[in-house]
Amino acid sequence: MNEKDTLTEAKLLFASGQLEACIESFSQAEESGFDMEDICLSRGAALMALGRFIEASNDFTKVLNVSKKHERAHYFRGLARAALGRYQEAIEDLTVSLAQNNGRGIAHLI
């Protein structure tokens, strides 16, 4: 299976709710060096759904290392940090997200 097929499989697994399997496929795609932003954002979302907030936060940080102003990465990392009780860091991330997309209701609540 080539890198593109691995990424497609990971996205299909994610969409069908097979979170553990999609995380494995996203990790395989990452090892192939395929589109880090897409892989880490998607895998991070799956990790969040499983309550694995530290790993999710790490994936969103990888996205931000490539694209510092990535709104969704800030948003999701903010949610992960809030879940971890790291409220000041969460507020910082969510503030960046809200500056770009004021429609994220949960960000306002946090």
C-alpha cells in the first residue's frame, strides 16, 4: 500500500468510528512523510475522542510547528489542554483560534 492509500484508509477508518485503527494508519502515513498537518490534525482528533489528551496535544503542536497560525490546531490543542487542566495554555490557544474564527462556541465557554 502506498502512502496515499494509507492516508485514505486512515481517513475512512476515522469517518467510520474505528478510532484505534485509524490512529495506527495515520501513524503509518506519518512514517512515510505524508502531509504532516493533515495527519497530525486528524490523528489528534481521534486521540481526543478517545480521551488521550496528552498525545492529542502533542499532535496539534506538531501541526503548529509547521503552521504557527493554524486555527483548528490552536482550537483543538486548546480543548486538549483544558481537558488536562492546563487552563492558561488552553486560553492562549483558544484566543488565537477565536481571533481567526469567532464561531467556535465552546472556545468562548472555556
